[in-house]
Amino acid sequence: MSYNEDTANNIEFQLQSYTISDADLSNFELIKIKNYIQFIGSDIDFQLNIYNSPSADKVNFNLDKVKRDLKPFANLILTDYVSPSSNNVDFQLSKIKKDKNEIVTKLKGSIVTTLDISSKIIPNYTIDKSNQKIYLLDNNLEIIAELDNLEYFNWTRRWRKHDSFELKINRHKDNAKKITIGKYIAVKRGDITRGGKIQHRELEVSSEGKDKEIWVFAGKSGDGIFDKRIAVDGTQKDNGYDDQTGPAESVMKHYVDVNVVNPEDSDRKFSKLEIAKDKARGPEVTFRGRFQKISEIMESLSLTSGLGWDIALDLINKKFIFKIRKGEDKSNVILSPKFDNVKLLGFRESEFESENVVYVGGQGEGAERQVIEVRK
């Protein structure tokens, strides 16, 4: 089945063995691959124009666009199926069937690796942008289970501090016994994955029965590691301070590097953390580090510079990634329930505990003390 690129840009072939009804190919269901391509498309400016055919088991590949927009992907996936003639592309169905597992792996992983997208694809788990996926991980950041039966889960994002999370699960449900302090939680929303260590749990048992026996777990992003490390690098040298001047991003990453990722004392090293490439963003700042918590340094520099920070999770390489965030102007975005981007909108106006006069006391005692009245 050969096609000449000079006369036809679309290469259409039947994937009879890749239909949804084929149980052993559940990870290669056409609709799931379609969703996967669509949601990463906006990030990498990559569209395959697939699934144009009315038949569910047909796929239209625009080979020119694949080669033009994503050459590494085209070379990786298509090379084995291209005939020696430059104008002929021979898709050997028998070879596709034989190599189906390899193709699935490349489609789900290698595209993302090639393009350096921060959140990589989780093997053996469906990609679905509309749904949140929550996973329980062991101490090596290996997936133990998917937690799809929780009573409650909330991940709180913070611009200048560690994120935090809380989850609740009935103690009698599947996987409840596996959730313990010291393990990790990963939450995947769209193409972003974050994770944190479980650091707290509590349980109340009452006369209301098993339905009310709920475990409550909580923790912070990463390992809450910035709360557990202080700035000791440089405190035994020169003036006893780690003085840094430079772009805010570079200064923030310096303190994380020398006190968390690559400290002189190997016992203080957090091996699960890597630092994203420094882009030297933000205004020039000066900071003196000496025995402050790293979380306090990050918050101070964030307040000074306007930059935020985040700890993402790479489930492929089993690493947390420390990143600096820069705000974007979103003033053209309208938030409204009618646009389905706000669940609840409220308004409150109150004069409770309002004051409009302030008395300021100065020097002196008794009637001799100077008091100034300031009115609003």
C-alpha cells in the first residue's frame, strides 16, 4: 500500500487491529490517542489532523506536517515504515501489528521527551485532560495504586510557599490501608503533575458506624523539604554570611542548590530534587543567607521580585523539579460562571469592625503625653 507524496499529502491506512473492541490494545484506543494529541497540541504547536475519516478505525496522517512540525517524532516513529523511495511511504500493516507495543510506548512517551515538555506521560495510565488523576507512590516515587475512590481531595496551590494537600478516604475502602505517613501522593491535572509527601494522618471512630470512619491525610509539595533545611552554606567562611546578588531567579536557585540539592554535607542532600534550567528572570536582588529556613528565603525573595516557585513531579524519571514561575498578564480573561471557568461567585460588603479614627500616642506620661488624632 504505497502513496506518492507529490500527488497526495494524506496517507490513509486501515488499522483493523487497533479498534477499541480489541481488549489487549486498551492502551491504544483511538479516541484516547486522539485526546492525547489534542491536548498537547496547544503546547507544542503540533496538529496531526487525525480522525477525519468517518470510520472509527481509519486514521489520516498528514506526513508533510509531521515531518515539518516534528521531525524527531517523524524520524522516530515513521522511519521503520518508510520505503527506500523518498516519494513512497509504505505502511506495512503486518509490521505495525508486530510492533504495536513499541509504537504505543513511542506515542505516549517519546514525543514528550523529544520536546522537553515538563510533564511526561505516565505509563499504563490513561491520559485525560478533563479528569484529575491521583496516585499513591512509594518512597522511590513508583506508583502503588490509583486513588479513585476518595471521599475528598484538595491540592492548594501557593505562589510563594509550599503547596499543601488533604485527602479523605473511608478506612474500609480499597487501598486505604496502603496510605501511610512517608508515602507520596501525585496529582495529575491535564499536562501538569505535582506531588507531595504524606506527613500527617488522623482518624475518628464513632458510634455512627463504618460509613463515618474516615482517614484524613495531609502533606506538602515535594517533601516539604524547604521547611526542613536552613541556609548553612558559607556560614563558616569570611563574614559568616552567604551573600548573593543577581537576577532573583538565579539567587533563589542558588540557595536551593547549595543547601538542598548539592550541599557540602551529603547527609543534608535531598536526592529526589532537581533544579530546572536557570533563565535568570526577575529584577536584580541582594540577599544575605544565614540560618534562615530555605522556605523563608524563597518567600522573602518571591515577595521582593514578584516571582513564584513550584515543585513539579516527573513520574518518568522519579524526580521532583524545582521551578521558578513568572506571572503573566491575564487581564483579558473574563471569569464568569456562564463561561464555565468559575464554579461559584459571591459578593460581600460589610461595615463590621470598621474604624475611621486612629489615636497615636507619642512621648511623655499622663496628660503630658503627646497624642495625635488621625481621621479617615
